[in-house]
Amino acid sequence: MKTEYDLLPARRNTYLKALSALELRNFALVVSLMQPLVAEEPEFLAGRKLLREAQVMRSRGKSGFLGISGSGLSLGKSKAKRLIEAGDWKGAMVAAEKALESDPTGVQPNRDLFEAAEAGAAAERANLAKLEAEAGAAADGAAKVAANRKLETSRRHIRAYEAIAKFALETMSVDPKNTKARHELGDYLLRIEEFDDALKVFEDIFRKTPGDLEARDRAKEVAARRSMKQGGLESATFTGLVKQRQVAGADDKVVTSAESAEELARAVYEAHEAGEPDRESARKLADLYFNREDYDNALEYYRYLSALANETDPGLLRKISDTELRKVSRGIAEKEGLLAQAAPGSPEAAALNAELEQLRRERAEQMLGEARKRVERNPTDLQYRFELGEQLVLAGHYKEATPELQKARSNPNTRTRALNLLGRCYSERNMLDLAAKTLNDAAAEIPGMDGTKKDILYNLGLVYERMGDKEKALDCMKQIYEVDYGFLDVAERVESSYET
């Protein structure tokens, strides 16, 4: 899905201007800015949503809003539909948007947009198998990287067009009387396997219209499909496992991890439906997914358990945080592997570097955000105070980190590490006398020369160097040199002092 950061600078500026115009309620300006941009960037869903919001706000009070104009009556094929039949689904999206300008919630123009976007997704899906085969057959190196990037681009296009199709159906469903549109939305979400959203749609229909038995049945179908998907199995796979058990014999006690996941998922679902959550099975299933590095499914069950505990179980909250970080870290490792295969200076390398930088920022923000939440939930826990201070230092927020690390000094388990980081905070803020005193105190508390003490002494040496006390700076480096020749650039610093 394209974001504003994927746009060219001029187009991003246009989007930002439109956001400002929306805040000023200048809806006509938003429409004039965003219509051409959406035509140029069909996958920029945020822009399309901004455009639709402005169109709807501008249309309020007009007789056709959610009324006559949305009835879907048509005297013939729309221009968008003719373009779809001709294979020009991109042109059809533009034509649908033009019709939506005067009728933003209209059934027919939104249906045209849905069909155009789905035609785009279908075209990409048809090409997917070929790209997967090419990626599998490509030799390692630049050819492999290029093939994988083509495959990922195709998948991204599919997700983008499916999101636009979903958005069109959601817009049609704004009218609470249009139950048919809401059924269509639920059916489409089921088709593209967005089970959670599909279940919400059908449950909402049945709650508001208890007589709609079809919605009730569809909700049950979605729940069953989701349960099987969470267990890592589709119906064909499940049938295959049944046959395997029959061949193995009734006395065979061997249970594969796939079967365990499916059985646990079924047990969790059935218990949940009965109103008696099976926490033990859910935890086993979450841990099973975690150990298999299926972090998406692991997160779903950890979050389910945390919700049952009203978000008060610190162990589960920590597990959710760790799983999220592992997921991001794995993405970083995968991108780093692709980058290592890409030719330096190539467009592929530049794109991968940009993606890596974004993922690293996300990881840093996520770690800092989680550290803040833990302190908010447990303000007296000094371990959490230390972790927050550590993350603030890594993010370069030295002033904000200082009080957290000062509190963490009272915890014997984190005291020396807190003093080391506190000394760094003082140094970065040019409070060199406080930095020297703090680091000296930290070094004095560690009798041996472990990794922490080496780090403290090295930082202390840098502080003395900045203070102009070369003798004390060199003495710190020599203490490290005597036990660890290869620590950072200590050898170079010490040996060069003798040469001069």
C-alpha cells in the first residue's frame, strides 16, 4: 500500500496541502487537489479516503446525499463499466472517481470503483503464479533479488487494489438501510480472507436485524474458516491429515505440530463460543506459534489472552511486546539478507536501504513506546524505569532519560548499568564534571574487569579527553588495554601515546 512517504515530493506536498484545506473545511480545494493526484497514484488509498471525506462533507445537505442519488438507478452501462469490459481497469477507476465527485456514496459509482479495483487485483493474481515460479527458479544473487522484488511488488499491488475494492463497498454500506451492500462487503472480506473484519460485518448485521438468518449463518462460516486458518490449515489440508491418521491406524499416538495447532485452535474457539474461555489451550497455542516463529498468529492469541485479563497481566503484555519486536526484527533481517545480495549502488539496494531505515525506525519507536507503557502501568518498578531510560538514551532523548536512570540507580540489579548510561547523558548534555563523577562511582563499584566496567572506563576516558585531562583519559584506556587488547580502539589509543 502506498503511503504519503512513497509519493514524489511534489505529490506529497499536494497531499499535505489537501490535509490543511480539510482542516479549514475548504472541501472544494481538497477535491480539486486530490482528484488528479488519485488518478496519478491509484494505489494511494489514504489520498482516496481524504478525497471521499471532502466530497461527502461537501455533499451534506444536498437532496441526493444517502438518498435519491445513491439508489443505483442507471439508464445504461456507465463509462467505468465499459472500460472494465475493455480491459482498462485503471481508466475505469478514474471514470468511477469522476462519477463519485457528485455522488460520493452512490451505489453505482462505488460499485464501478469496486469492480475496477477488483479487476486490477485479479490481473495481478493471474500473474502471481508465474512470478512465484520465476522467483523460485532464479539463481542466487542479483537475479534472485530482482525476481523476489517483482513478486513482492505484485503482492503489494494485490493488497492495494483489494483495499480500494473494500473501501468502495464500505462507502456503499454507509447507508444503514442498505443491508445488501453490507452483505456484499462481508462476502468480499471472506473471499480475501480478512476473517476478523468479515465476522464483525455479519455479526453487526445480525445484531441489528435478528431476522437475517443468512447473516447469522455467514458469521458461523467465517468463524469456522478463521479457526482453521489460525490453526495453519485449510479444509483440504485438514482432510489430508484425517486420511494420514486413518492410514497410520487408530492406535497411532503421534501428533504433529500442525495437528496440535488445529486441535488447540478448535478447542479455543469452541470454548470461546460457549462463553467459557480455555486460557490454557490458548496459551499453549500462542506459545506454539511463537516457537514456530509464526508471530502474526502468536500475537493474535497473546492479545486474546491479555484481553481476557483486562490488559493487567504484565507477563502477557511483555510477551506481546517481545513478539511484536521479533516480528519487526525478522523483517529487518530479511531485508538485510536481500541487501547483501543486491549490487551496491543499484536501485534495488537504494530501495532496500530505505525500507530498512523505515523498519529500524519502527522498531526503535515500538521499543520506546512499550517501555513508556510499562512504566505507566508500574510506576514503582525500577527495572522498568531502567528500561525506559535505556530506550530514551538509544533514541537520543538524554534529558528525558536522566530522571529515569537516576531512579534506576536504587535498583541493585541495574545500578551500574544505570550509572553508565547516566554518565553518558551528562556527557551528551556537556555536563562533563557530573559525567566524570558518575562514571567514576560506577567503575569503583565493580571489582573485576567485566564487559560493563570496560564500557564504563572507556566512556570515562572520553569524558576526561573532552575535559582536556589527557593523563586521566589515557589511564582509563590503559586499564582496559591490560586485560582486553581488542576492545574498540583502545589499542590504537594506548600505543599511539607511546609513539608520540
